[in-house]
Amino acid sequence: MTTTIDYGNLMHRAMRGLIQEVLMDVQKKGLPGEHHFFITFDTMHPDVEIADWLSDRYPGEMTVVIQHWFDNLDVTDEGFTITLNFGDNPETLYIPYDAIKTFVDPSVEFGLRFETQNEDDTPDEVAEAPMDEMVEPEDDKAPKEAEVVSLDQFRK
């Protein structure tokens, strides 16, 4: 029996549950309003499934945008599958929640950033970071600062 409550891991499970719930809602109803997501993930995570040419091009991490065109979104308890367009070349990706490094919805200035991961793939912390460090804008609009959740206040 442990003598402390592991709030850090409880928060990370809750945040992954939040991502899952948001994606499940998008799977059922589509993206509402101006919402769109930038998701950065570890391409070397053992459960990530992407085309070889994508893993060759992005050997450490990759950021995908879920916005104008996506297809076949299938959300499970462990991760999600989605087909995205890469220069008129549709590719299907499987991204487990444990591989996600950042999840940003710039339309409402919300973002999560998982800093590091232990051997059991549990992130150690979520750090604050300006949104412009996490993603590159696709248009001329200057990026806004993201609201990022930090777990440092729960650490001893």
C-alpha cells in the first residue's frame, strides 16, 4: 500500500481522457465552429502506426493538424486512427494517447504539453509553453498564447 496519492499520474490519465472525449465528440459530430487541433506525437513510440515515408521524414516527432479535411476518425480507449492528407496523398495514422506530446486547440487558446515520459510511458509533467513554440501557423495570423495546464503545483 502506498503512503501518498499520485496526483500527477491521476491528472495525466484525466488529461488523456479529455483528449479522448474531445476526439470522440468530433468523431460523432464533426469539428464545431472554428475548433481545430494541432497534435504533436512521438513517431518512435512503439505503438504509433504511420507510413514509412512519414517516419523517415519525421524521425522523432510530428505535428498533425485536424482541421479542414480528415477522414475515418476512429477513437478508442488507447488512441485514435485518422486519415489525413499530405500533399494530396491521404495517409492513415494510428496515434496512441501515450505518444502525444502536445494537444492544442488554438481557436480557444487551449493546450496541453507533456514534457517527458518514464519507461512506463507516463509523462512526468505538463509544462507551460507559448503556443508559437509548439506549432507553426499556416497563415499570416500571429499565434496566440495557449492556456496550458501545469502539474508542478502538485509535486513535492
